[in-house]
Amino acid sequence: MFLGARYALNDVDDTQALAGTLIDLEDGTMSFLIEAERRIGDRWKVEAEARLLANVDDTNAFAAFKRDSFVNIRLSRFF
């Protein structure tokens, strides 16, 4: 089962967030996705992303990736 949501403020700074979870109803394996971004002035942008796996059963297709969760934060400057 997949549940997800996207939230966009429609503001000058283009603030957005995206979140979702994938749940295997047979073995309880869960995958989470969270993304957010926002402009800071005319030249900067901050972005954050997290992908997490939890309760991964060894027989699940995600078993090979159960230690590959990550969090990424990016600050970009445009010129």
C-alpha cells in the first residue's frame, strides 16, 4: 500500500514538500520518502531529502537495500 502527499505553498519562495510511505501488508516492511525545498532570495535554494527503510524482512525485495537509508541536505547558489 502506498500513501503520499504533496504540499506546495504557492509562495514567492516556491516552498514545497513531498512525503510518502510504502508498506508491505504481508511482512510489514516500510519505506519512507520525504523531500522539501525552498528558495532563499534570488540566488539560493535549500533542499532536503530522506529515504528510509524500516522493519525490512529478509525475504522482501528490499532486503538488499535495508542498510541504504540516507538523508541529504543541499544548499545551492545560482549566478
